[in-house]
Amino acid sequence: MEQSENGQLERVDSVPYSELASTSSGLSSILSTEDSQSVTSSGDISTISGSPGEIPASVVVDAVVPRYGGASREEELTMTVPVTVREKCVGRRNRRVSWGFASVIGRRREMEDAVAVVPEFISCTCDRVGGCTAPGSTTSAEISPIHFFGVYDGHGGSQVANYCKDRMHEVIAEEFDRETIDGYEWQKRWETTFSNGFERTDNEVLAEASEMVGSTAVVVVLSGCQIITSNCGDSRALLCRTTQIIPLTVDHKPDRQDELMRIEGGGGKVINWNGARVFGVLAMSRAIGDRYLRPWIIPVPEISFMTRSEEDECLILASDGLWEVMSNEEVGEIARRLLRRCRRTLMVSDDEILPAQAVADNLTEIAYGRNSSDNISVIVVDLKHKIRRQVRQ
């Protein structure tokens, strides 16, 4: 649990699967990213898929709203945060955010990772996404565009990860529109949206892939004042805030105490075979797909809420091809230093690489250089993006 003056992280333990099932729903050189690329199994870096972009600022105003819902099983803690109204909006001060991603096959024979970036995938009033203003104020009805970022790490094949890439954000948007929970309980609305959305996507993939295929899913929904993260599996998201590296997810590993108790309580076994694995097969305890390992592998996400701060530097989402060779602290420190260096020199031009893209490329290259054995996929979202305009001659 992380807490600061300008924001708090609250990790919401997902509802039990039985309940969910009953619901309705040192930096390396910067690589070129102009073409779709991959790393061959022989070790030669032939290409890296990257797609930088800029996202307009969310139009919202600033406040903290009450916390609703339970906390994690690990912490057994419920927090209530009193409503306060701020004079300035984080989203407006940060006029825009930019993003970049890299996704490489690495030393694997098959590419099973997938990445999704969907700017403004929904728009809603500010109070529906923990807006900066207290519900009922004159500005709480302003429209806030919401952005979607997702990393999916497939196993047993690429079908489930690719389906999630194409479909998950659509399902989440549909489920959000379906929910009618009052604005005062905006967090509960998002918890229900993600729980139902992951369940629906899991049901839909049955028609697209065999029961032996699955995928992790780490998703971030970003507004002008909130970072909402939903995670299922061992892909990971973190936030860089000044000198802090704040984990937004906790890996679903079979030997995590609460996950081990759940698996063994349901008659399953966790076997140490090159690490803890469910029945000696899967190295994660939650995933989309993998029907042959139900009820031990479940598609139930854990959701966390973080209030944005003016001190936020960047968001990083990545598959475990990055995390198996780099720590959160290493990744955050490299990202922060490179972002600041690139921001000082960035000028607008057709061939300029955005700072977020430079960080994504470098993290991917470093992980590959450290002999990561998996596919490597990284999304970097620059939360302090500013452009220095070139002087026209």
C-alpha cells in the first residue's frame, strides 16, 4: 500500500471466482522504430514494433473522492478518504500525455505477446472516473476522455493474447456503459466493470482458441486525475513519481500466500518445476483462457486506484520478459533518467523519436541484452509530456 500527499494507491482484491461466475457479465542506444520489427531466435535484433503517439489532455478538474469497497486479503484493510476539492487540475496542467511501445519476439520461437493502446476509448463525466471535483459540484459534469493501455502475455499460443488485444477494450467500454452505479461509488463501478469485462472476454475466447491456450492481462485506464489498473497474471505495471517507484500490480504467482491457499483449498497442487507452477505447468495463478486448469487458474482481476499527482513522471506496463531480468527499481530509474534527458532536447520534427518511445526501445534492448528468455513487450506513458517547438526559419 503506497500513500502520498497528492495521491493514494488502493489495491482491491477481486471478488471470489464463485461469485464472479454468477454475475451477468546504463542506457543502450536508441533503436529505430519506424517499421514493425521482431528479434529473431538467433539473437539478431531485426526489428522492434513501436508506435509512438500523443494523447490530448483529459479535460477534468481536481479532487479526491471517498474510497469504497474492500482491500486485499493480504492487508485486510479498508480505507476511507474524505472528499477534498483542489484548485487546479493535474490533467489540465499536463496538457497532454504521450506514449510509445516496443514488442519483440526475443529468444522465443513464437511471438505470443500483444499490446493495445486505445486513446480516448471512452468519454464520460468527470465524477464517473474519480474526477478532480467532488460529485455534485458545478464542474463534475465535464466530459473526461479516458485512455486505455494493455499488455497481454500469451502462453500455449498467441490466439488468446491477440484476441484480448482486439477485444478487451471494447468489452470494458460496453460493461462500463452498462453499469448504473451512482457517481458517488465510482470505484465500485470500475471494479464491477473490470470483473465482468475480464469474465466476458474469458468466455468469448473459447470460440477463438483451445482450452490449452491462455494469456495474462494487465490494463491501465488513464484519466486526467486517476490511474486505474486491472491485472490478471504476472505481467506488471508501475508508476514513477519523483524518486518513488510505485508498483500498481502484484504478480499472481502460484506461491503467493493467498493464491497458494486458494489453489490448494480447491484441491489443486503447486509444484516447483523451474519455479512454482500450478500442477507443474503454469507459472502464474490467474489468466484469461486456460480452461483445462479450472478452477485453479481463474480470470479474476485485481484492481487498484491511484490518484494522479503533478509529480508523476511515467507509467510502465510490461510482460514478464522485462521483469525476469530487471527489477522495478532498475526499470523506473532508467525510465526517469532517459525521459528527463530526452525532454530537454526534444524538438518537433517528422523524424523525432518521442521520449516515451525512446524509453520503451531502450528497456526492451536492455532486457534482450541481459538474455531475457521470453517475448518482451513494454508500453511507456509519459505523464509530463511537453514539446519544444522548432523555430521556423
